Amino acid sequence: MSERIYIKDGLSLDPDELKERFIRASGPGGQNVNKVSTAVELRFDVSNSLSLPGYIKANLRKNAAHLMTLDGVLVMQVQTHRTQARNREEATERLVALIEKASYRPKRRIATKPTRASKRRRVDTKTKRGALKKTRSGKNFE
């Protein structure tokens, strides 16, 4: 892995920051499952990454806390496919998707005051609703 891993415009990962380890997978594979280590364990040190800005690191800690160790290392195991290469690709795809999701910044809401007309409509609706409820009871309040 020598090329940078593209995430989105202006954001990419250095492949040297990822550590892969291959382990034996459970599930499909027939006799192969006992002989070949096809599952991949991908480790990415989020807290010491030079490729990611601070806000993305914070969002990753919040969004992917279930995948992180106490040291801030994101650990992901993929054993969906029968081949090592495909599991490796999927692990990278999942990491890219996580980082892309964490890179989203919601727009800041600008607080506005309600208009006079909207205040009037709200009060009118409350009055009409109160009048409707008064007609439901058999008592005469007037």
C-alpha cells in the first residue's frame, strides 16, 4: 500500500497509518477455514493520526466508540468474504465510510425570533382549541 487512501476532497489517509493482521475466520470457507487466515483485523490509531483534522477525530471517537480501544485505536475485524484480498478491501471501505461520515459538519443554526403574525396565529389556534374543548363538556361556563 503505497498510494494514499482517498476519502473525499482534500482528505486522504496515509496507508502507513493502517496496520493489518490476518487471522482465521469463522463461517464459510469449507476446509479452507482451518488452514488459511482470511479474516483481517484493521487497526488505525485515530488519536495519533497526522492525516485527520481534530474535529474528525472527535467525531470518530463519538460515532465509532464501540470500535475503539481506550488508547484511541480503531479496531475493525472483517471476515465476510472467503478471500483475504476481498476482506482487506472491505475493511478499508468500511474505514473510509466511517471517516467520511465523521467528516460531516452540520450547518450552524441561526436563531430567529418568531414573527408577530406567527405569534398571533399560535394564540388564535389555542383560543379555538380551548373553545372546542369547552363545547365537549355538558356544562355551560358562560
